Amino acid sequence: MEQQKLRELLETLHKELEQVDSVDKNTVAVLTNLREDISKLVSDDVGAMHENESLMQRMSEAVDHFEAGHPKLSMTIQHVLDSLANMGF
């Protein structure tokens, strides 16, 4: 159940990332990293997350980065982090 919810959140996050239009150099880097991280989460076994704390850190930093300019995106990233935490990551 949790993995299905996580996949749905990741799909929502991916769609929201595609809608970000005004970006600076730093935002481009954050978006690129998030897209790569989402691809890893969707395609890999979620259990591999235990080995990648930096991915969780990057997602947490993305929440802060998008909080002011893209609050909906920031909230979705936070929901993904919360779901991962509920799964024990």
C-alpha cells in the first residue's frame, strides 16, 4: 500500500516538475537532480533507498528551494519525503 502511494506521489511530483517554467541556473540543477532521483525511485527497488541518504538530503533541500516560488511543488516533495519516512527510510 505504501509503495503504491509513493509511486502515485512520484508521478504527481514528476508532472509538477514539468510545469516549472521560470528557472535560474540553481533551479535547473535542482530540477535535474530531482528528475534523476525520481527516475531512480520509480525504476529501482524502493529498498535501495536505505543506501542513498544523499537522495533524501537533496529532496529535503529541494523543499526549501521551491518553498517560496513553487509552494505546491514544495509540498508534493515533502509528501514524498513523509511517505518514505513512514516506510522506514
